[in-house]
Amino acid sequence: MNSAFEVPIVKRLEPASGHVELLVDSPVLAQGKPGQFCHILTPGTLRRPVSFSRLEPSTGLAGLLIQVVGSGTRWLSDRQVGDTLDVLGPLGRGFAPPRLDRPWLLVGGGTGIPPIYAALQAWRDQVSEPVAVVLGAKTRDALIMVKDVRQLGFEAELTTDDGSQGRIGTVMAPVQEWLAAHPRSQVWACGPTPMLRALHGATQGLSGPVQLALEQRMGCGIGACLACVVPAQPESPDGPAYRRVCTDGPVFEREELAF
């Protein structure tokens, strides 16, 4: 949806230090797909892309989780119940539904955790094979939505770079252990580029589909400015070797990307 509109904030949560989740009442946004995002207007800056942290079509609610990193996100984090946000959305390509006949591995890193939770929330009852969730962050303060995942009935494997919660190190150790035991897995992941690059390599021999959601700075959010292009596999020998994260993604099949 490329026309801006306003949505009211109906609930404000603080899931971790430096993070705020705003729940907005918007049947339009609530019809989005996990992995999609909306572009939010902030004073004096470009719009900010924020992925959906939860989607509830039955109630018309959508969640937007913001990490405070600068003036724009600080302004967003200060919004209160009753305030409105000027948004464009839902935008981009989200995750495709998982296949019913394969084990499902979901991997979230840092601010990439919310889209993974939204995918698990949407499709948790549609997969009959085993499901595993691996969440990682630099420190325990940045591990968000762990309680939400547990409330859905899943016990996530946790990792932190500094060992302050869960296993010390990145998500790759538990990911590789799971893939070794479940080589038919399908993998959904969202997180920083180094994590996705490692997953891109680790899943090369996997028979199941792999979908990777990229985090990228954006300008327009609708494919016009080309500020968010990333290297990709060319469609033909003479074809383009870049994709726009805002419209061709943020979710890509592993085979589309050239890390």
C-alpha cells in the first residue's frame, strides 16, 4: 500500500532495555505477512522501516518493535497510547508459509527476532514436523520476545556473544547441530548481515527451502530511490546483479542472494 495513512497506538510495551513495542489498531497493517514492514514518518528524518513484530488479523492489531539507536527511533519510542503514527504499509515481500512436511528452523538475531516471532505466531499450528527456534543477540538485554515465544509453546535456544544468557557465541553452533540432525529442514531467518551470510553458507547442502530476511537502511521504501540494493544472483548472464530490499525483499530465497 503506497498511500500514507494514520494509525492509533493502543498499547505500549517495553520488552527490553532500549526497546519499545507499539501495538497499533489497523486492520490494513494486520493483514500483512510476517517479514513485511511499514515505513513510519519521523520528524526531520527519512521514514523508518519497522518490521511487524506481531500480526493479529482477527483483532486488527499489528505490533511494531523499535530499537532506540538515534533521534528518529528515540522519537518513536517516546510515543504513547493515544498517539498516532503516519505509516506506509504493509510493504515488501514477506515470508512464504512453511511446508507442512519438513522440520522447521527459525533463527532470529537481535532486531531480526520480531519477524521470526510473527512467522511462528502465524504458522505454528500448520507444521506437523519438529520446530526449533534459535535466538541470538550481543547481550541478554538485547534478547527480545523470548517470553512471547515461550507463550506460544516453544522453548527457544538462546545465544549471546558475551555469554550473559544462554550459550556463549553466535546462533551458528545450535543451528549447525539442528541441521546435522534434521537435513530435510526448511529455514526462516532474519538478522544482521554476518549472521545471514553464515547461514547462507551453512545451508548450501540443505534440501529444504531457505528464506532470509535482510535488514537494510532505506530511503523511499517503495523501490524508487535504489538506496537499499544488495548483491544478488543475476537472473541471466546479462541480467541485473542487484535486488531492492524494500520491494524485491526484505525476504529472499537463499538462491537469490550473492553474499
